[in-house]
Amino acid sequence: MPGLTRSEESATRNGISSTEEAFSNIQVCRQDVENTKMNLGNSYGGSDGKKYQELLQQWDDQAEVISKNLNDVISTLNETLRQNNLTQGSQQEAVDQEFSQAQSIFDSLRG
């Protein structure tokens, strides 16, 4: 397999960086949604409140799929760099740890 050109390497590294940033931003949004759900549960009852909580849960479930897909993209891009004997292009371990921590938080809040 021929090696990556400098421009391909640069594009791959930029892709990793952008994808990591998107992943982190989604985790922040998911935490905000989870906080909103908790606040609603404590202060807003009735069928409309329940429907809104269900909507937030549906959004979080969809964000989970997106987060997993972004993590897969990051892994694939890092593997591309590794296969071309290039230095690791991102903090993959940190991303994996943040992903696991976020998942644990959401799982515990979900009950």
C-alpha cells in the first residue's frame, strides 16, 4: 500500500481533529439534555411534561448513535495513520476514556 502524501496526511489529521471536536461538543449537549430531563422530572408533571421528557430521551438516543459513529470515524482515521507508519494523530485514548465516562454518566442517570 503506497504511503499517504503530505496533503493526505494533513487532511487525515484535520479530519481527526474536527471529528474529535464534534464528538466533544455532542457530549456537552447530551449532558445539557440530561440535566434538562432531570429538572423537568422534578418540576414539571402531567402528560405534556412526560411527552417532552420522551422527546429528550429520543434525542439522546439518537445522539448516542451519532457519538458511536464519530468514535468509529476517529478510530478509522487513526488506523489510516498507523498503517502508513505515521505518528498517532490524536489523543485516541483520551477520546475513548471520555466516551466511556459519558456513557457511564448517562447510564446511571437513566437508571
